[in-house]
Amino acid sequence: MNEIVEAAQGLPGISTSLQLLLLLTVLSFLPAILILMTCFTRIVIVLGFVRTSLATQQMPPTQVLIGLALFLTFFVMAPTFSEINDQALQPMLAGELTAEEAFDEATLPLKEFMAEHTRQKDLALFLGYSGAERPESIEAIPLTSLVPAFAISELKTAFQIGFMIFIPFLVIDMVVASVLMSMGMMMLPPVMISLPFKILLFVLVDGWYLIVKSLLTSY
């Protein structure tokens, strides 16, 4: 962090106070950028669906799921972040680009990533509502329309994956409930009996490997 601040102090045409203000503004927006402009949303929702479908309450803990989602996000977004560093951050710190030019260069790789995984219908919704004309290139798409369109596209995809995850565990719950009813065990919660079988199935098929593989291949 000190190196970034010291390098930022060398930016031409910007006073030290404005440089620090710009840096703090960017840092304050980092959580929103991470959640809505990367693959973090899809990954963390799918991992949440896995825990819910297993009915293991707080196992794995929320901190573990968020940590795994963060590292998977950095892994998927590594090429994009590397491009931003090479084309925008390093030239700006070297004084080759102004802050405005660096911002434009930094948003282009993010726009390309988001546009690739955004449904045309979702993007057309926000473009039409804002009255913007159909952009001729990815560079011309405004972030105010692309970011929410990308977010709802990611939500839809995550829920589709979550639905597919729920099906096999739902079948186990139905089978166990039917067996208990046929045996007259009305007072015994089916979840208590089905939980070990769901965990056993998940372990036998190497569930975490399949889930992570599906998430990575979806990008």
C-alpha cells in the first residue's frame, strides 16, 4: 500500500491530497467492484446452494465458503486483473497515463469480461430504460447499464446451477420420507435420516471437485 501511495504521488497534474482522495475512493468501491463486476456472485451463491441442499446448517462455515469463493474469483479473474495492471495501473504509476486515461483502460477488460457473460435481453432492458442507443462496440457500452445487466445474468445462472444441485438431494429426501411413512415412523424427522445419506452421496461422487469444476468451466 505504501508503494502505491508513493507512486501515486508522482502522478502529473494532481495534488497529493487529491491523489489520496482518489485512492481512498477506489478502495471504498472495491467491495462493490468485487461483488458486481466479477464472478464472485455466481460462485458464492452456488456454494451457498450446496450447503443448503445438504442441510448441514453451518457446515462448511460461512467464512470458509466466502474464502473459497474469493480465491476462485481471483483465479478466474487473474487474466483480466493482469491485463488491467499491464494496460492501466503500471502506465499510470509510471506517469505515462493520466488518471482519466487509466480509468478508461482499466474498464475495458472488465467490460469485455462482463459483456461475454451478460445476456442480451438483460443488457437491452437497462439500455432501453435509460434511453441509450444500441452500442456498436463493447467500449461504447456504459457501465451504468452493463453492471446491473451482468449482475442479474449472474444471478439467473447461479440459480439455474443451484436448481440442478438440489435435484439429487431432493430425491433422497423423498425416498427417505416415503420409507419412514411406510414404516409408520411419523414422528421421526426425515432430514435426520437423510442427512448421512446425502453426505455419503456427496463424498462418493467427489462433490466439491464437480462443483468447482462446473464453476470454472462455466467461464
